[in-house]
Amino acid sequence: MFIKIGSLGNYGGPILVDRIVTNSVTVAVGDAVNTVSGFAALVTTGARILGIVESVIGDNRLAISTGGTYRGNPGDTYAAAADNQTVDKARVRVDVGTTSLYEVTGDAAIGTTAGSNLAGKTFDLADEETLDESTVAEVKQQVYSHGLSLVNTTKVVVNILESEIFGF
């Protein structure tokens, strides 16, 4: 899961967009998503990233009601119905800013692959919430690394590098 910790921008505010969630997808606050056929889907390895989910909202763009199971906290999940795209139209509110900073874990211990604990490297994602630790490189990939988190050295601080919106 991507946990927002700051911004490289002057003012630190997120750049938010909304997308209707793809049918039958379970999405969590902190997941990386992209747009597939006009709807928000969980990002896959190598795909450009739309952004990181900040919240799930209803079609009216207000808080969603799901019987108390979704509270909007990091890691909380929302399961979209099989007809979400046409009936419920639950949406994700996504921070698409390439200057937003996140802490995220790897699919293996950070440092397993030489250089994965260093700033200036890039990673592809293993899935919507995890770095593929073995892809560490100095070529263009999905996220850019600022090195280990000062708070939790099992996590890396990253920002979006391959942006769906900004075309990097």
C-alpha cells in the first residue's frame, strides 16, 4: 500500500481526479490505479500510473455508504459490484500528482537486490500496492526512488515517474 508522506511541490497539495471503478474490482485506499477502457483499474507491472487512491466516493461525489465496512482509512477496501460501471458508479478519488511522495514496501526485503535501498533508482510495481524489488534500475520505470524511509527502513520513498496523465 502506498502511504502518502509529503510532496516535492511548493505547496504540497494533491492533484485529484475521479474515475468510476471497473466492475467487480476490490480497490483500497493507497492502491495504484490506471484507466482501462475509461474506468479505474488496479495498475499492473509496466503500465503507466494514473495515481494513488485517496478515497472511494459515490456517484454524487460524496462519501460512500457500504454498511460501515469502508471507512476511508489507508488500506480500507471497497468491493465494486458487477454492474458498478452502469448502476452504482462508485468512484475512486485519485492523487495524480507526480510530486506526491509515498512510502511503499517491496515484494522482497529492500536491499535484497543491489541498489534497491538507494536514492536515484527506479522500480516497476509487482502489483497495485507493492514494488517489484528485483526491477531496481536507473532506467525509466513506474516509480522513482528517494531511498529508504527515515521512519520505516523496510519501505522506500517514491513518486510516480511513468504518469498516465502527464505522459512521462
